[in-house]
Amino acid sequence: MTDLALLSRLDLNLLVSLDALLTERSVTRAADRLHLSQPALSASLARLRTHFGDPILARRGNSYELTPFALRLAEHTTVALEAARRVFESQASWAPAESTREFLIYGSDYGFTTIGHAVAELAAERAPGVRFRFALHNPLIVEDAANRLRSADGMVIPHGFLTELPYADLWHDRWVGIVAEENTAVGDTFTMENMSDLPWVMNYQSRSAFTSAERQVQQLGVEPRVEIVVESFLSLPHFIAGSDRIGLIQAALAPIARRIGGLRVVDLPFDATPLVNALWWHPVHSRDPEHAWMRALFVEAGQLVGAGAHADAEA
């Protein structure tokens, strides 16, 4: 059977049912989620079991578990459902002020606090029906960005992690040190001795996930004594307040760190490579007028964030 003949026999409603079953792992809960009767969803599950030749849900005691095959299906199902949604959301003519489109953007809490907030404010003024879904990335998502971005609209991440994808530069940022107010071992600037002797709170710290400044510290011959690793930029200052630990954050987050209280922001003893934050996307979206509008919104928001970061640095 040809691929086209196979596709002609597919029922997209089964894809919706499959996604709900894989997510809820229960016919009853999946039926409630889709506002269907339990017999109707049971019939869909029966059709899926026949199609795949697999139970999908297997009873274990008083509950159900996904079969190994269903676990493999889960990620593909989410991507396929998102891609199908995009196809049917597309419009021949598109007016931002009348649109109800949702844009899915991957990024870090740093990116969402800065550019994400600015984009949301601009969109609320110009396209109040447009919605943004900001999803936290992780090392696996970043490593698989070329595939993930087929069904997502973009990823906000600095240069140095992604290649061979289109991008738009958004704003530049720099790294600063952060330390508890009562930490008398640190003056207005970190010293190389501070970085070598004091305990650290670091971000990510894995083979594929790291920050450029922390990597640069090691390249300068300092092996940080890491006490805490946290996969969040916004939470890092909380692990430094009231302790002798030190860490690095982006200058755009320095005002937020100061508002926590009990913290000082200090300069670094070396010229840290600046951050060039960018929006990355898959080429499949490049000619989409709705996506182009979204990209232009990010670029405009990036100018606002960059201007704000510069003003904070001068303060």
C-alpha cells in the first residue's frame, strides 16, 4: 500500500484520542478530557489496538500502564498532533488583531522573564487574541532542536548551542557575579581567589548544558568548588542569599536578584564573553506570514530588553 493510500485511511480523531489516552493513561480520564462518553473512547482504543497490533494500555492491578510501544509513541503523537493543529490553524489571509493563534516557544526562565514578558506585552496591545505558550527547554530538547522546532515556533537561546538553523538576534547581555551582602571575603569585584576558594551555585553543568561564563572560568584554570547545581536562573540567587556561596547571573536579571534582598551584584575579574541571545526556528516556518509577524515581534521586544539591560548596567 502506498503512503498516500495509507494516509487516506487515517482518522485524525484517532490521533486526538491516542494523545489523550497516552497522557491520562486511563480511558475514563481521557474521555472526560475530551468530553466524550467512555464507550466512545473505548471504541477508539479498540481501533488503535487493531491498527498498531498493541494493547496501548495494559492493566496492572487496579490501574493501567502504557506498554513499551505506547511509551515510544508518546513523543511522536504530541509532535504529530501539534503539526496537524498548525495545518488547520493556517489562514489564507491573516490579521494579527483578529487571530487566535498560539505560538509555542522553548526557552529558559531567563528568556521568559526578559524577552518573553516583553513579547507578551506587545502582543497584548496588537493581537489580543494571540496566545504564547512558553515551554522550558532542557538538554534533550536543545540537542534535538532541529526536530523539535518542526512543530514548535521557536527557541530562545544564546549563540553557541544551535547551528544550521535560521535565527534572529534579539539582544546582548553580560555576566555579573552575585554574592550575599554579609560575605566579607568578596569586595566590589570577584577575585580569582574568590572563584577558586568559595563554594559555587552553578547552572546545569553537564556535557551539553552549561553557561559560557562558567565554562570560561574553567578555561582560566579555576576548578570551581560546586555545592549546588540548579537548572533555573531565577532560583539561583535564593541559594546564595545568607551563605558564603557565589554564582553568576545575566545582567538583565540583576534587578530581580536585588529585589530578593540580602544580595550584592559584583563585577567579574575577567572579560566574560557577552551573551548574544537569539530566536531560532526551523526553515519550514520561514515563509509563514504569521510566523514572520511573530519573529518581528521578538526582534522589537529584544530592542526593548537590550535598552533596559543597558540602563540597569548604567544605574
